[in-house]
Amino acid sequence: NQDDVHPVLGPSNSASNLYLCHGESGHGFKLAPAVGSLIARDILGGKGGDGTFETNVKVEFMHPDREPLKVGVKTHFA
């Protein structure tokens, strides 16, 4: 999302069974464990093998159709 420079995560509205996970601008490698857990939890409907996931953030927070997060000060990153 170019308005707030946060990644876009969640189900696509234009194709069924397609999940989007992009826009991490080079720092996605350090977010990969949490993002992977978030997307896996959403795909599995919150029911994992042992019932636990590494994150409890709602996928809607980064959903492709969300309103951009309000940023107090815009820099060259946002």
C-alpha cells in the first residue's frame, strides 16, 4: 500500500483461493514467521494442527481492501 507503506495480506477479491502477501518492501524476511502464521491461520480458519499460532493479529488489519492507516508524518517511505 503506497499510502501507508504497510504490506497487503489476505484473500483476493478477484480470484477464489488466492491469498495476497506482498508489499513488504525488502523487510519481509524478518516478518515472514508472523506473516506465514497469520496467512496459515486465516486459510485454516483458525484451526491449526495443535491449535496454536504465533500471532493473534487479525488479517483484516492488512487486508487488500482496507483503508490506509493514518500516518502522522509522511517521509520518503510513506
